[in-house]
Amino acid sequence: MVYLKNNETEGCGCNWNEDSCIFPRIKIDGKVYLRDTKNYDANERCHDCQIINKKGNIHHLKCDMEECPRCKRQLISCKCDLEELINDEKSMKIKYLQDEMEDFYFA
């Protein structure tokens, strides 16, 4: 997980110490899905994105714990077309996530 200078996560722009990501839905290949709220590690906070590990909380985008709701693989390395994050007030386009992660893991 990468954090920006203003304590925002690189993927979704949430503050790094928030209990959960503020985007409960994700648009993938033209369809909107609820994001993963059941995969956690054994710590009080996630080892990667620092959310509080409890049922209902959502990992920040680019966290290695989040499962893709479409293909059920790890979201940061799946090949699905991630388009945007959505909540009731706004949406945020996702760009080049798969390309960035491929370069990171396979370069």
C-alpha cells in the first residue's frame, strides 16, 4: 500500500487511518458490485491498508487483502476491467491499476 503526503491512500484517496474505505461499490466490466467485506488478517488492523479488521469494513483500493467480487481472485492482480469506485455521493475512476500492479509484480 502506498500513502500520499496528505495521508491519503494512493488507490482510493481515503485517509490512511480511517476504519474502512468510503467506497462500498466497484464497477467492473460494466457491472456494479458490492466490495469485499469478509477477508481480513488476524491483526487488529489490516497489515497492508490499516483498516480495522472487522466484518463490514472495506479494504482500501490496492490492498493485497481485497478479493475481486467478479472473479474471486486477489483484486490487485486480477485481470478484470476495474472502472470506478462508487458511494452514494460520488464516484472515482480507476485508471491503470492492473498495469501498475503487473509492472510491480512482473517487471
